Amino acid sequence: MQETENDILKRVRKIEIKTRGLSNEIFAGKYHTAFRGRGMSFSEVREYRAGDDVRDIDWNVTARSRKPHIKVYEEERELTMMLLVDVSASRMFGSTDRLKKNIITEIAAVLAFSASQNNDKVGCIFFSDRIEKFIPPKKGRSHILMIIRELIGFQPASPATKLSEPVRFLTNVNKKRCTTFILSDFMDAPEDRPALEDALKIAGSKHDLVGIRVCDPREAELPDVGIVELRDAESGRKVWVDTSSRAVRDHYAASWRDLSEKIDATLRHYRIDTATVSTDGDYVAELMKLFKQR
């Protein structure tokens, strides 16, 4: 049943109350600490002092002067967070009481309110196998509520996924460095992988990329419920599967592990910090773990 405008507004308000509370109580300070490097611009070089971060050493100056020197940065006044949100058909799956879409919406809202607490701009790119909608970065509560409203009610033109599209679009539309969260199940078409890797390589050299992978327990493991018809939400392809067969269930689980390992390997290769959130799990704990790792 199609949601009415009033239904959507009620859900926006409900999500605001929950996620704004979380961002106020838990995430705002930790977000600022974890991502403070995203908006740092080079200021000067000075000699190394005890206690300085060795990661800031300028090896070229150190080699020329034969004394250790570090790069000094200052925080830019205007920082930007970009949310790359997967709106393909696979987000509508969920075997628990929450769809992947619900988790993505809540996490996006928490991150947006956390950025707002630090007076950062927030922008959003909705994608499927194309750019479905671009919301330019702005500040303020009304802007964030508009993003949440779109997350709840947006209807994409395409059911498919092509992750290279939003990453490439990000590079073209954002010239200044920003922190970018990719919120997706990362179930991309195999033929898109070379284009995605090229896009990640370019975007990663300019922006701080972070992956938030949202999945469901039933994507990793089939229950024994006899013969069932499974349908691919993005391609529409249907297939009958005998879930009572241990060999079938094992093959399904192995295929999922292989896909997950490939996704993880790609993100690791491009040094993209990642959190994996399940529809039956606690996304707060996973976000906290991600922030602490940085």
C-alpha cells in the first residue's frame, strides 16, 4: 500500500526523534574525532617534537634537512559529508522486522545529525544503476529532514545496481575533499567491478571514503523449508530451489561467502574503512566500532 504524505511525515518525525537522540548522546563527539582529518588543509612544515604523530612526517623535507619535520594542518571552516545511498530494489529485502531500507535510512539520519552537530554540510546521492537524485550539500535541520523524507518516500526509476556510477559522480561533483559514506548492500553486477575499482581509486585519492554494508541473515544462509521459489529483486529472475537439500544450502552459503570476501577485499585494497550491519543486529555497536578504528 502506497504511503500517504501524512504517513511519511509521521515516519520522518519518528526517525528524527530516535536518530537525533543517538547523534546527540553518542555520535556527535565521536564522529568529530573519527573524521576530523577529512577537512584538514595543509598549513606549514615544522621540526618534529616529542609526541607528534609520526604519520604526519614530511619525508621529503626530512631527507633534505636531515632532521625530522612534520606537516601541520589546520581544520577547514566548512566541512562536507556526502551520503551515497543505494535505492536499488535489493534494499527492500528483509527477513526480520526491518528491511535493509529501514536500516540504511536510520544510519543515514544518525550520520547526518552527527555532521550537523559539528556544523558540517550534508549532501546526498541516491543511486541504482544510475544517479537517481542529487541533493547538494547544505547545513541545517530542515535540510536533514528533507533528506530523511526522501530516504523514506523516494521511488527509483531503476531496480538495478551499479556502484561505479555514484562514486564517479561524486568525483565530478565534489571538487573539495569530503567524508563520504557509501550505504549499500554492495551487491553489484560482476561486470561493473573494473569500472568500480577505477572509480574507487580516483575518488579515494580525493575523498575520505567509508563503506556501510547492510545485509540480511537470509542472504547468507537458507533455512530448510522445502521447495521454494526465489526471485531476484533487481533482475526479476525466478528460480525454484529445494532448500531441504543440504548440498543446495551449502552451495548457497559458499556463494555468499565468496561474494562477501570479494567485496571486503576490494574495499580493503582501496583502504576504505567498512562497517557491516545486519537487519537483525545493532547498527549502533557497529558504528561505534567503526569510529574507534579510525
